[in-house]
Amino acid sequence: MQLRALLLDLDGTLVDTAPDMVGALNRLLDAHQRPACDLSAASKLVSNGARALIEFGFPDIQNEREQQALIEQFLSTYQQHVCVDSALYDGMHDVLSYCESNDIKWGVITNKPLHLAKDVMAGLGLLERCAVLLGGDSLPVKKPDPVPMLHACMLLSVAPSECLYIGDHERDVQAGNAAGMDTGAAAWGYLPHSVNLEDWNPTCIFSTPASLDEYMTGRGNT
């Protein structure tokens, strides 16, 4: 079936947001007189959100109330620097341009809070270009629940079987598969070294955005 929509995760798939997210964590650590964390190590946790970063940076803080306070401080700090060093992954510009030149709608479904996702997209000049943007708080449930995927299909007036969803976390593939979409695992994302992407059961594994572009060129014309 012809590809009519490309849907993407945000952090670690469409945009490399780790420099700004880990930067916000390091600003928070500095404010609490703690040493900065390593960008490479912390980047592996970005797709798991604010709580995972706080648990990494403040491993000795186990109290839920204290953790939540740190999460709120982190989100406030991050919002002030949400799109300073974040950037599209190399090759993603070509993917989006292909979509726009071939009547393929593209959009983002992320578990990131919607207002932060909008700030990232706007900062990169993508907000007005995307056909749909759903955040983790846009609906009562979020990935790995398939509801956001199905809701996006409804908004775009496409069938799930006409969509390809790409993400760098197992929950992305789980949500897309459950919705009846083709799915792709983004091997360039924030992946633990030990992960085996085949275990997620994606339709395809993409090593780079360029390989995604090649796949879409073939799929879009079938």
C-alpha cells in the first residue's frame, strides 16, 4: 500500500535534543553544587524523559517528593534553553523534503510534554511544516499505548496501514505495531549499547536517516 504519512518520535529520532536536555541537567547539578554528568552517558537516557535524567544525575535522591521537585526544576531550566544546541539529525532534512515534495504528510508523536515539543519544533522552523504534533500530555494515554497513533491517523485522514512510524525506543515500535502501522527502529537514536533492535519486532531497522530516505523513495511509489 502506498505510504501516505510518516510519523516520527522527536527526541533521538527527528532531532538530537541531548545537548540541550543534558545541558539543563548539568545546570541543575551545578545549582545543587554537584559535578556535571557526562554527555555521552546521559544522552542514552534522553528518550526516557526527565525522570530518567534526574535519577541519573541525583542517584542518591530516592524520596518521591524530592524527585518530583527536581523534575520540575529540570523542566523549568530546560524550557529556558530548549533549542539552543538541538538540531535535526543529518539526513532528516532530506526525509522531510521528500515527504513535502511527494504529498506524504509527516508529523511527530512524542511523550515529551506538548509545550516543550512545540518549542523544539518552532526553534528549528518545523512547527508550521508538520501536519500533526502530539505530546505526551495531548491525550489521556501515551506511548506505548496505540491511541496517540490512531488519533494522529484520524487527524490526518489516513489509515494506519498507510503510515510508517519511526522511533528510537521500544515503546515507539510497540505503539506503532499495536496501531497496525509499519514501524521502523531508528538505530541512530539514544540506544543502550546492549539493545538488540530485532527484539522490538519493527518492520524495518534504519541505520541512518539516509537509509530511511531510500526506503521511503521506494515505498512512496508503490
